[in-house]
Amino acid sequence: QVQLVESGGGWVQPGGSLRLSCAASGSIASIVAMGWYRQAPGNQRELVATINAGGGRDYADSVKGRFTISRDNAKNTVHLQMNSLKPEDTAVYYCKLRGYSDYRNWDDWWGQGTQVTVSS
């Protein structure tokens, strides 16, 4: 089965930067897309950024120009570079992989989440 391991979360002051990483392992035939979602207290989980198999990227309006998603296909790893962080970016960030476990079956897999806290 697929496992996602996230790293890079922590505390940073407003205006600072963090780089999140998510490494996938297990029986993955192919990856459709990988992305990052976040959930702040009292809120629903929301899309932050995704990157698909063709390299296409999508970002939430709230992070455009500040966050950059990238991937390393050889390592089945996705990164999220977060710059100019704001207190409202504080949330638990979750990595998601959408992929095929074989030629005909696909599913979504989620990481455990990593806390990002932006405060003075």
C-alpha cells in the first residue's frame, strides 16, 4: 500500500519561509497528481497547490505568488516552498497523492499532516 511521509513543518515568523516535503512509497503503478491541502481550526480542508503528471500546477488564490509546488519524479516526492508567510497560513498541511495501484484501479492517499504555525 502507499504511504506518504511529510516533513518540514514548524514555526516561523510572519514574512518567513518554510519548505514542506512529501515522499511517497509503496506499490504505485503511476501517479496522476500530488498536492498539498491545509486545514485551519474551525475550517474545512482546502486545496493549496497541486501538480499533475504533465507538470501542470494549480494554486489557491490566497497563495499565488507566494507558494511554489514542485516534484521529483525519481523520488516520488513533492515539495511546497512557502514564502512571505502570513499568520492566516497557519494550519495543518496534508500531502495527497492520486494514483493508480495497478492498470485499472486508482485512489487517493493522504499523509498524516504537518503543523505550520506563523506567528510573532
